[in-house]
Amino acid sequence: MNNINLPSDLISVIGNENIDFSVFAKRSEPIGKSIRLILFALLWSTIPVFGSIAFFGPLFKGEIVHFKSNGIARTASLDNFEPLIIPSLAIGFFLVMGFGMLTWGLLSFFKKGGYFVGTDSRLINYNRGNIKYYNWEQFTGNIELNVKKGNISLELKKKEMLNRAIRLNKFTPEYIHISGVDEILEIENICRKRIKENSESPADIN
């Protein structure tokens, strides 16, 4: 787990800390998550595409489009396109959202996760010059594991203020994904051990 060459910037950040493991994640997110997003984006985009074909189809035949707006019957044609501006914007909005999700899904599918280094005090992620680190006490101890695909997801604690007057806090789940790596069981054991050691309330981890 520690037989890879680390970038010099990452080595500088690690300093004299003891390295528990160092791996290079082949993906930024689990492949299943990316595929689900891509499929959802395709489905999302299909609806306005077929809707626009059905709605605007008569225009390409030189015919008049009949529709209702706020309960009022209206007509539009290529010579009188103004009534269709709002429906066009609405359909375009959903298409842009669909293509945006599709683009994000494709990017996450091919994007590398970068280097992950676990030390006795924190988890460090180095990806294309960007460095993020998370102290082990920031994790809840909830871990999702896929041994076959080499994926591990660590849940972070994220405080979100609900009511500033009475100062109530809610933990909103957020995950750090290490995807497409070998020896995932050993990494999971190390992460769980370090989270327990650095947790203020070990009982909350169970």
C-alpha cells in the first residue's frame, strides 16, 4: 500500500507524519454513482426532447400550433412565434439542466481520484496540485465498502445550523470516496482504527 511514488508537494505536506497507507484512486467517485447520474441525465433530457418534438412538430410542417396558456386557448406559427417564447424557454431550461448533469456524470466517470495518504492523524488527498486533508475526528465512523470494485466511502460530519436562536446542530452526510484501489480491506481496517482512536465519542461510531 506504500509502494507508490508520491508528488514532492504531497511529501512536503506529510512531513514527519507516519504513513499508514498511500494509494492512487483510479476514480474520483464510485463508478456506479457516475453511471446512475448519466442514466438519470439521459432520462431527464429525453422528456423535454420528445416534448419539444411533439409540441413544435407542426411548425416544421408549416402548420399552426394550438395550446393553452393560463387556461386561455392560443395559437402560434412560424410567422407568429411570440406566444411560444415562454414554452421554448421552459423546455430549454430543462434541456440545459439535463445536459449539465450528463456532462458532470461523464466527467466524474473519467476523472481520477488522485493520491490518498492516511497517517495517524489525518487523511490527505492530492489531486492535480490540489491538496485537501481531513482529520480523523471529522469522520463519523460510518463506512461503505465495495471489495470487488475497490471502493471505500467515509462519512464526514458536517454541522449545519438549523436555528441560531436555540443553536441546534444537524449532521448532514457527506462522503469522501476512495475508488478503484487495491487492498481495500486493509485500508478500511486502518481508517476504522484511526477514526476510533481520534473520536471524542467512540460510542457514537458503533
